[in-house]
Amino acid sequence: MNASGYIFYAIFVIPLIAFLVWLIRQDKRKGKIGLVVLAAMVIGVLIYVYLNRDALNGVRP
């Protein structure tokens, strides 16, 4: 992994994981809000990949 990958993890992934852990610990209903947020993010990523599958494969319009 090159430097841009490390920068991505430092700026986006680590704070996101910390936020999800904090959100799950604050929830009094056994982490249901955190699971909903995580599920929404996963669905959003899947929709993004589906809509941009040609661009991700290197096909140019």
C-alpha cells in the first residue's frame, strides 16, 4: 500500500470506526442505531459500486 492509502485510512476509516464504536456504546438499545448506520453505509457503497461499475472496470464512455 502506498502513501495515499495510508492517508485515506488515517483521515476517513479510523475516525469512522471510532465514531461507530462510540455510537454503539452510547446506544441504550443494544447497538441498534449503530447497526442501522452501518447497514445504511454498506447499502450506499453497494449502490455506488453498481452505478459506477463501468468506470471501476476502466471502461471510458
